[in-house]
Amino acid sequence: PAETLFPHWVEGMNGPFREEYPLPPLQRDVEKAREHLQMALDELGLEELPPLVFLSSDTPVARIQSEYYQEVFRRYLGIELLIDRQVFRQRLEKMTAGDFDLVGAGWGPDYNDPLTFADLFASWNLNNRGRYSNPELDAQVRIAQSSLDPQERTDAFGEIHRIIREQVVIMPDYERGYVYVTDPRVKGIVRHVFGAETDFTNAWIDVDAGDDQ
């Protein structure tokens, strides 16, 4: 399961980033969630919340995810989630248009630096499809983008880490992983957790390998 915007493998200055900038463990508190829901209803002058649209992909995992949230929201908060299941292209178009209340989406890091996650919810980032805007977070992203001081950059990531959690910008669900099966004759494949997942640049076939297997 995922706990924050930053995956467990992201490195800090001298070790795992999440160990250097720890956040309090998430506590399940249904009563507090209900209290906050009632506060929101009172502020909006509503008796009950109208149904919310959960925009989802049509993959098997996305189906399970959306149906799970639909049941959790209904059972514990009395909130009706309407699932809008779309193929990838249509889901992306709806996300870009802001045509959703909640959306199930993921992110694959482009490069080996915490910034590939940290700037996702900057107000100017086109991937910030929920239109979240926070000047405090924007300022920390600018520091992370421009500072040449490694400690200052990492501290900025730590602040972004805190803000995203406290503002509940996202509900982290899971960190995706893969298990690969490779023919023993195939050599030189490199697998990354960022960028292109599989690099065949230096791959080659050892025709003699596997003869005794």
C-alpha cells in the first residue's frame, strides 16, 4: 500500500527520503471523517451531499479500485459514488477538462529525482488536473527546481511531503510493481523504477546459455 505521494524507494540526503522526513502514520477514524463531512455540509448549507462522480479506467485493477471506494464511501459516510468508467484516452480527456469529482489515476516517474513527484501539484503543472492551488506548495516547488544546495532542495521536498498529506490533496492507494520472467539466454536487460521501465539498449542473446537448464 502507498502512504504518501513519494514512493518508498525515493532517496533523501543520506537514506530513504520517507525516513528522513517521516509523517505520522495514517489513522483510520470513521467518526472524525463523519464530523468533517457534517462540517462541510453545514458550511455549504446542504442536508446531504449529492452523488459524486468517480472517474475510473476500465482496467481490471481500476474496476476493483473504483468499486472498493464506492462501497467504503457508501458504508461509512453515506456518500453515493457514481462510477464513470472510461478507456484510457477518454479518461485522460475528462481529467484534462476537469470533468470529475474524484479520479483514480497513477503516475510513473520520468527521471531519478524527487521532483518528478514533488511538482505534480504545483498550480501550473498540467498534470494537476484537480486544479489544486497552494502558494506555500508552489514556493517550495520553485526552491526545489532552482536551488543548487542539496540540503535546501531536500528540505523543500520534505515540506511538499507534509503539505500534500495535511491538505489531503490525494488519497494514496498503492505502489505498482512488476514481476518479470526472463529467458536465461537473454542478457543485458536493465530495468528501472523511473523513466522507461525496461531498457534493451545493451541486451543480447547468449546462445549457449540455458543449454543445461
